[in-house]
Amino acid sequence: MPTRHQKNANRPAVAHGLQACPLETAFERHLRRPTRRAVGHWHATLGGALYAELQELAAVLGPWPNLHRGSETVLILPGFMGSTLGQAGETSVWFNPLAIAAGQLSALRLPESAHYVAAGVLPFVYLRLRWRLRAAGYRVHYWPFDWRLAPASNAARFIQELAAAGSAPVHVVAHSQGGLVAAQALAEDRSAQWLGRVVTLGTPFLGSHAAQQALNGEAPLLKRLAWLDPHHTAMDLARSPLATWPGLQALLPTADDTNSYSANTDQRLGCLAATGHTTTVLNAPNQPAATNAGDGTVAVASALAAAGSAGATVTIPAGLGNHGTLPTLPATARQVTHFLQHGVFAPPREAETAVASNKRPSIANISTWEALEREAQWRFLAEWVAPINGAAPALQPAPAPQWDVHCGIPRRSRAEVVMIGLFRHVGAAGLLRALGMQAAAGRAIANGRFIPHLGATLRLHGRHAYPDVVLCGLGDFDRLDAARLTEATASGMRAALSDGSRKIAMGLMGTSAGISPTVALTAQQAGVRLACTHGQVQFEPQVVWLSSETRRATWLRKQLGLARASQPAPATSIPPSPLPDYLLVRQEQEARRTVLRVALLPGRSKAALLAGMRVLDAKAQAKVFAPLADGAGTAGVEAAGKALAALLPTEIVAALTPASESPLIVVHDIAASRWPWETLQLGTPPNRPALAGGMARHLEATGLDMARWQATRPAPAPLNILLVMNPTQDLAGADSEGHQLQALWAADARVRLAVLAGKEATRSRVLAALRSGRFDLVHYAGHAMFDDIDPAQSGLLCARREVLRGADLATLTNPPFLMLANACESGRVRGVPRKLRQAALTASLAEAFLRAGIAHYLGTWWPVADGAAATFATCFHRSLLEGANCGRAMLAARAALRQQGSGDWADYLHYGDPTAELFTAYQPRLSNLNSARQPPRTEIPR
């Protein structure tokens, strides 16, 4: 019976044991046998010039190269970042633009990702060299390797695979870092048993200053990756994962002209370099200096250093190509072929011309990879192939923007687009409310369409007479400065100008975070000019500065040099927005001391950002947790709240002491999550934020930015509720709580209820129900179990005392809108002293559900009394059904417990947006509250 690939039976096979790419990819087959349908696609993707060149090479190559069994084999070793990397059997992380845009580049950190493998090479970089060598009669294969590892490690594996293959010596053509691997392997193969001739292309034997730029976060290539990755800045990527790669550290420059490679090489080695591009080198006193004797990344002296007296060298003439384009040049292929055949390089030809243009390719405004046209995607990759180093080409003068000021209602400014800056973990309000876009922006943030990292943008289309809105990410409000504000403004302007809009409006951004109006105006003007310069704008955009106050509008006109308005606009008609206050808390370890860094962004006033720090001592921390060791009554909550207030900086306490109806959102890192912020009590008479305006939490941690649910449910949709009730059958209070909730939900026609009670609530059935994606709200009434010895085994107890662990929730693709775990200590994210049985807790259910993408999680801090649990649950769910948002429902439930004299009002934690609503206002049928009618049931998956 013929095999599936019988047509390819006569094609040369890769030597067994070598990790090599397929002999022919789908793209190569298309070029040799083009179809009418695919021609248009690849022509538009690659551009006419490159596509024509590849078709010409394919024609020369013929249907298949006439290779006989005696043909010599050539292995191409790619350069740094030239091999694809990923987990075996899964989609590659490098180079996968979608994975990078999702922030997965940090997954390449070592040693955590040492199991990643190199599966292939970047085809557009080395395809032309491969085909030209095939046309010369060689069998050509790729040998991808993990460029993160040290060259010596890859060389040892290279020799090991060649020895296992047992074939005749092979030739090697190695680009950039691959040359270090090949030179190491050549030094080990002194008897010429495995290697024939070796050609290196622009290999930095003395290092390259580009490696130092990368580790400093300054490399242009790294900045382009940061453009594609909205989750990390260039400096973030430099620190992790780049700083963990020994392979990059091996490329660091040295001012010493001696190296370990030249002492071990022989006449089998040929080194090729390019010149004529401005390249940074280190001079004698270890100071950077510029030279034209280089390819833009590697100096000629560094690329030829390994040849010594025995090896051969050649330099490509100026103007032919730079470091990234060396493998693509016909001159390179000609010199490589000549050396492989004769052992020496050919004299350079003066008539040879460059194939690749030296003009800097333009980069589109990268928001998401999928949003780019195919041509823009190729421009990004083309720039990646040919990294930009040295002096940038001269830019044409950009059109100067025209300034104007508008005071009053924003939509009357007649702007086509309004730019609005948003901080991370800070809700959308103010201008958005005036433009009728607050709900749309809230949904975009909640479902992950827009994450307010620095430089992130999202365009929302306005309705009727309202303009479009461009959301601009400002990052963390305690880290904003003039440079970051300029970067954010430039990103927003590029998004606003992308469709030809000419009139853009914006207000002063960042003033509430401590940026003075003068600095904000200067920084935003710089961002506007930067966007006009690099965005190749052909017209003069008009920028309108918005203000709700006449005094501020007058000041703006004066700063911009504009004539005073003949009739000043009236003061704002926009009512003051009741923005929440944001308390940012980070707990850090400095040397041998623990430091609590706190910042407050007041939302109820125009006060600037307040920041301070306190050094924590063990006695002060013990005063917070001691009253809560065995649950807490009213006195214990009061004592813990006062002790917690004593840990905050004085200026923060003074700002929070006045009572306010604004909710307080505590944005904390994982270390600071252990503090009972809900108990916080300030001043005399006491001000308790959790009882005044309400309190919610946001967890600041990697992987928690995208909640896979919208913040507000559409009102007409039914509400699917899963009730898990007393799985261990030993909590009479849980049964009572469940029956009260069933009666409440039975009175609402919108509710569809599924119940897993007692022995039916097995771990498999609960997990299947959560994975089904059918439920909007989940209420659990039962036990939570924490394991001090192995915290990863902690979780919710199901029937037969099976534990539903946090790790089980990682596979949720459509988690519920809200989860209320009415169980003992289920809301803690990290451990506290041993007396609370959570000293080593590494991941609680609260963190697990947040990482699973849930929008709202409610849990308890200490063991809750049965009566208090039932009161809280009933009051909270009733408020949600009546149309209250999550914050108001929490306030109502806390007030009910407080009225009963219970300290459990501070026991409940809410992770999520307090302004999110489950339904619009709805009046329940009070006459049916005591009815025995059960709500419609939802089928539970088994």
C-alpha cells in the first residue's frame, strides 16, 4: 500500500537525531507551485518586490533540486532570537505575535521555562540563503537551538546530535549568535570527524553593544516588542526574561581584542562581516564610541576576531545590508558557496547592489496584532529581520498642531474624538459620564478588551451627536511622571488620528496623581507633537483642551498663547462625579525590614496624590491580628481597625479620616492582601470606610487583568444561579441559609436555580457545573479547608469531604459573574501568623477564582456565625435583585449585621468593581416571598 507521502519518497531526508525543520514548508511549496488564489494573498503580505524575488529563486531552483546521494549537507544555524521557542506539542511563544501581545514573553524566563524547545526558525530570514545553497547543489537543513542558553551548552548538544546521526561531516553556515555555537563545536571537533567547513555571518566574537542596550531596556528591537506587548514596558522585559538568559550575557561587549575563539580555530573557519553602517563599539577606556566599520550591530573587528591566522575572512562592501539582512543577500550566498567549495572567499564584486532597502520601514500604531493589515504585519516583521541601529534617518518636518480651548459641555466642542486617560485599577467616570460612554468603557475594562497599561489604547464609537472616545492607559497612578504621560498621549493621538480625524479633544491628564497642570500640559503637548512626527500625519490636526472651570480655561488660553475668549463659557454643567477613593498598598521587603508603601488617590476632591511609607515591626503587626485570632466580636473588630490605622502613614490617615460617601477601593499586592482592611477605623468619632461609603478590593498581580465577563449583565437575560448547600451534611446553619435563599429566588421570575445539596454536591459535579459556563452567580454554603503544611491542598469541601482546590479552577473558560463563598476564612489570599492557621498559605480560593477570570468574588476573613452568614447572604442577594450595584449591596448587608450587633460585618471581603450592577432596578413580588413555589431549575451537568 502506498504511503501517504509517496510523492516525496525521493526527496532527501534529514539525518536521524538532528532537530531540523521540515524539508519544505507550505509557503515554499506555494512558491514552487503557485496557485491563483494564493498569489494575491502572498503578494499583498510580502510586497511586490520581495515576492518577485522569491518567485525568481523558486524558478531557478526548479521543481526540486537534483540532489544525489553524494550531495554534501549544509546546516544553517540561526542567530539570536532566530529560532522559534515553545513547549513541546503546543503553539510557540516566540515568535508568536498573539502570544507576545498577551504578555506571554515573560514565560521565557529561565530556569522556569528550561523545558521549552526550539521547533523551527524564522523562515523569512533564512529562506533565501537556504534556496540559493540548494541551487548550488547542497542539501540544506536548519538546526534551530535555544538561543537563551549559553553557546557552550548548545555546542555540546550539537556535537552530540551529529555523533548520534553517524553521518559524514556536514558544513555549517551560522548567523550571529549561531556562529558562537558553531565555533565552540569546531573547537571540540579537532579531528574533523563531524564538521566540514564553517562560515559565520556577522558573529559577535568580541560581543556587541546591542546586547548591553537590550539589558538596559534601550534596544530599538526591545522597544518594538514593548509596543506589541501592552502588559510590559521595555524595561520590564529587560529585567525579566532577558536578564535570565545566559545566551544574551554571552553577547556582552568586551574592549579586549583577544578572545577564546581565535586560539582554537583552524582553516575550516571562514568569517564574513558587513561594513558601512554606524555601529557602537567600546574604545580603550571602556567608553562607547561610533564607527562605520560594522553592520549596525556587530563591528567588523568583532565579526572577524575568531579567524586568527588560520581562518579566512571577507567583508561585504558598504551599502549592501546590515546585521539582520546578511542572510538574505545574494552577495552573502555567493561568498558562502565559494568558501564551502574552495575553502576561501571570492573577491567582492563592486557591481553588486543591495536587495533590501536601507530605508527605515514605518511601523503602524500597534494595538493588537490582529488589528493590523497584512502589509503592516509584514512591515513589523521586516523591521524585526533588519534591526534598526545607529542614527535614525532624517524625518520630514511634521505639521504643527493647532491649539484651542473649550469650557463647558465636552460634546459641544465639536471634536471628532475625545481622548481620556485611565489609570489601572481606577474606575472610569468624569468625562466618560458626560459623554455617555461610562458603561461602554466599564464593559471594555471588565471583559479585557482594554487594560489600562501605559500606552494601551481603545477607540469607542460614539452614538448620535456624541464624539468617539479614545481610552489611553496611564498605568499605575503612583508611578505616573511627565515621560510616561508623554508616551500615553502619543499613543492616544496615534489612535485618534488613525482614521483621519482632524479635531481631537482632551483634558489635562494625571493632575490627580500629583502631576502639576503646567507639567501635564507640557507633557501632553510633547506627546501630540511626537504622534504627529512619527505618525506621518499630512495635515494640521486641531487639539481642543477641555475644562469644566472658567478659571482653568483662562489659564490654558494664557499658557497656549491664545486670545482671551470674548464671552467666557459658563462654569461646568457637569455635576461633581462621586469617584471612589483608591488606596494603593504594596508590602515590600528591603534588606531585613518590612516596608508598607501606601498611596491615596482621592476621588471625591481635586486633591493631589498622597504617598508615604511605614516600616512594620512585629509587635505592631501582632496588634492587628491578635483580636481576630478566634473570630471577632465588635470589640475585636474595633481593636484590629485601630491597630491597622496605626500602621498607615500619618498623611494618609489624615486624608481618610473625614467621613465620605465615596467607596474606598484598596488596590493591594499579594503580600498586602493579608491585612483586614475592612476593619479599618480612623479618628474620633470613628470613621469606618467599609460602613460609610463601602469598601472593595483589587488584587494587583500578574494574570488578573482580564475578567472574562462584562461588568453589567443585560437586563432581559435570565439569571442562572448555582446553589451549593451543606455538602458535608454537618452544618444545619448552611441548610437554613440555603432554604432562605431558595425562597428569595423563588419570588423572582428572572431566576433559574440549580441546587447541589448534601451528598449530591460531589467535587466532580460542582467542578462540571463551574466548567459548563452556564451559571452567572454561584453561592456556596459549607466548609472551607486550609492545609498549613501544604497550602496548595486548601479548598472548598464537597460531599465525601472531597476538596475543590484552587488549581481545579484554572481551566474555567467562562466563569460566573459572581461567586459568594460563605465559608470559614475563604477570602484570604495569603497567610498570616500561625495562630490563624494560614501562615504558609500560597494561594487561596479568592486568588484562584480571580485568576480564573471571575469578575466578583466574595468571601470571609474568619469563621462566620451561622446566623450572621444567613443574614448577610439574604440581604446581599435581595439588594442585587432590587437593582443595587455590588458596592451598595455589600453596604446593605454590612449594615444589617452591624444593626444586629455582630462584628461579622467586617468579615466579608469583596474583590471586584463596587459600581457593577447585576440587573437594572426591579421591584420583586413581595407577595410571593413566603411562597413554597420553587424557581425554574437549570440542568446541572454531570
